[in-house]
Amino acid sequence: MRRSGVQFLALWLLALGLALAGSARALGEPPVLLVFGDSISAGYGLGAGKGWVALLSARLASESYRYTVVNGSISGDTTAGGRARLPALLTQYKPAIVVVELGGNDALRGGNLAAARANLEAIVDAAQSAKAKVLIVGTQLPPNYGPQYVREFSAMFGDVAKAKHVPVVPTIFAGFGDDLALFQSDRIHPTADAQPKLLDNVWPALQPLLRK
């Protein structure tokens, strides 16, 4: 074999070795659990580490689930905003699980629920196409938005979950949504004392998606 051929083979073997080493490192890293929501998951009005997503990370560790939790939530985000920004997060983090907590801001602004549903379906489709398991987390509206709108909004999360064959938490406020003592002065965002309740509402639907 000529010298140039030997050099080429050596470089090829080196590149292959680096690629395999990189794959091995990747295989050794914990899978990513991406929480993709709005201010409820971003921890609006709370101190660092007080939100339910931070509590989720601690619970996973305490129960020997080896995941890296990434909080991709943004206060004020809508389903349209989430639909636009999710692809970049999927590419960056390659999550194994995506928890979708969006839709509340659409309704608080009196948005079109058919459009919100289409956006949620597109978000689930994108996550599933990236080989991620998906959990939909719903929320609830105050009754002053009108009974029909409130019913349609509440049903939206379950309808999307059924259509896409994914689990759902009907409302993250289950069990305390009418207790104003557990909400901040805006009556929208839960207090620090309510955060363990948020996690407890999400956990039963999330746990079956986890692996040790």
C-alpha cells in the first residue's frame, strides 16, 4: 500500500474511533425530559428552584430515575408560539419525553380553540416524529369566560390526547383550582405552597413513561 493510502486509512480509523467514542459518551448520558409550557411551568413569581419542574427533577433523582430535566417553558407562551419554537428544542436536546403544558394563554386571550387544538396536535406530531414520548398537561379557566367556552377548552386537552394516543392530565390544578389561598394575587399563578400539588397531579400520568 502506498504511503498516501496508509495515511488515508489511519485518518479514517481515527475518525471512526472518535465517532464511536462520541456515541459511547452519548449513550452514557441520561435521557432528557423536556417540560414545554408557559408561566405555570416556568415558575412565574416564584424563587429559584421552587417551581414544580424543579421539584420534578428532585423527585426523579430521589426515586432513581436517571433523567436530565430541561425546562423549556416561557411565561406568556401560546400554542402558536410553542409550535414555532419546539423544533429547535427537539434538535438541541433530543428529548426522550416531552411534557406539553400549553393552551392557557390562548384561552385567557379569548383565542380560537380550534386553532389552539391544531397547534397542540402539531406539537405532539413534531415530538413523536422526533421519537419522544408525549404527555399533555391541561389547565382550567375561571367560570367568567362563559360555560360553553370553558367546557370546550377543558375538553380540548383530552380530545388531542385521544386523537394522538398519548396520556393526559386533564388539569394541573386538580384538587385546588378554586382555593385562592394557593394562588398569587393575580389569581392565575399558583404559589410556592401549591407547587407540590402541581407535581402530584402530573406524576401519575408521567411515571409510566419513565424508565430506570
